[in-house]
Amino acid sequence: MRAAVIDSPGSVAVRDIPDPTPADDEVVIEVAGCGICGTDLHLLEGVLPATPYPLVPGHEFYGRVVTASRAGGGPPEGSLVAVDPNLPCRACGPCRAGRSNLCENYSAIGVTRAGACATYVAAPSSVCNVLPDDFPLEVAALIEPMSCVIHGIDRLATQRRSARWLVYGAGTVGMLMADAASAQTDEQVCVVETNAERRDRAAALGFRVAASADELDAPAFDTVVDCTGATPAIADALGRVANGGALLLFGVAAPGATVELAPYDVYRREITIVGSMAVLDSFDRAIDALAARPAVAAGLVSHRMPLSDYPGALDVFRTGRSGKVEIVCGA
């Protein structure tokens, strides 16, 4: 089969590799499409610890089951599925406490084992979610990032129905987050984005957009979400949280990155700082959410590129001006 392979930091190529050999509890999926996100760039840059090179990337994917699980009980052949790529051990302390997204033995398709930027991928049947026959496939590559967004909203449970929301970043996850935030407030969600093209797309979706939070007339916001992972944005976001408000750190900062924090200010103003890691009991809700608003989500996919041009797709994503870039794998 054909696959994109990251051989080592900085080295990626599309070539022939053996078809996957599934375990008894796994299915083989003919991949239809796979989204690219910042994690894929991190894998190429070598910034994630213990990455098992060479590695086939790709964790935001969907396709059709071509080989059913020999153990039984999974989706039958021919099923169209979207896959939760996270593979918790179910045995460590966090897993037993119901926090499997914080598994101490973290593993994920496309991150620690062969992923879906390929013709075929093997996946445990337990993480395969069968899509409804009428599911809009043009948004299927957004299911995994949307499930992360919903978990982030879950982490802000105490802030539900907060009046004023500010989101940093108008990339794909920023727009999914801003759209989800719109369901939590009757006011217009504000978005800060430094890139002009992304500002235009965000404005077209109905959000109030600015290049800097200084341009917004609200002095503070009840809920502030960083979807950039950039330390200057996070530092600025800290100063925009209203008394009693919350800051959600949703974007993936570089390992070891730091931001200056004034503990007294957090104490005096009762600011809540929340992290959100990956997916937790939110994949099925992401499918429902995207099915309910496909027109909004479809506008977030700006590029669909063939598997043969995976390196070029990374270059498009790296510019910071695109929406979601999807690799079309051919199923």
C-alpha cells in the first residue's frame, strides 16, 4: 500500500510499505480521508518525546472497514467509520478513575503507532464509530478535532452560559471552538487572529474578529480560550479574563514553553485556569454536532490534497493561512 512515512525528524516521503496486519480485536480500514493538524508538524519536527520513527502519521480519519475483527463484536465489513485514535491502557490510575485521556501509558494511532495517511490502517474495533448513512462526508475529517473541542467545553462546565467568550486563534479548532461557544452564550463570540485571511473566514462565519484583543470594546471576558498554543497569545489571554472567569488552555504549546503568571492575581480575582487534553467520552457527540451543522463545518476545510502530495500538504498547513487540510487517500 502507499503511505506517508516520517522516517526521522525533518524527513518525510510517500512510498510503498506492507499492508497492516491486524490483531484479533482489530479491523482494517480503507482510509477515505485524514486531516492534518499541529501534532503532525510536531512529529515531523521531532519535538514529541519518544516518537517511534519511522512512523506513518494521521489520526483525524474516516473510511470503510474492509476486514472485520476476528474476535467479533466490531463493525462489519463495509461499515463507514470514524476512529477515535486514542488507545488508553484501561489499567493505570487515571484510566481506572475515568480519566483515560490522561493515560500514563499513552498510545494513539498516528502518534505512537501507524496512522491513517495511508491506503489502509488497522484500528481496534472498540474505537471505531459507525457513521450514519446520511452523515455529510465533507465534514468527516473534523470529527476528531470536534470531539476534542467538546471535551474542552466539558472542562468548562462551571462556566456554562457565561456571557462573554473570547477565543484566540481562527484556525480549524479555533473556529470549531468559537462555534461551540456560541451555544453557551446569547452574545456574539469574539475571536482574536493575527492572520488576515483567517480573520476574513471567521468574520464570514459571524464572529466578531480582531487582530488584537485591544481592538475589542470589552475590557474582560468571562471565558477565554487559547487555541493557538503560542505563549504570547496565552500571556495576553491571562490578562483578558474577568473576575471569577476562566481561561481554557486548549492549543498545544511546545513542550517546555513557559508563561509568566502572577499567583496573587489568580487568587484575588478567583480566576480558573483549565487544561484540556484530547478526547474523553465526546466522540459520539462530535458526530451529532457536525451532522447538525454541516454547512458551518464544511466551510472550515480549505484544502483536499492527494496522499501523493503529503509533503506539500504539510507546507500548506505550515503557512498558517489555511483552514483544515485533508489528505484524500482514495477510498
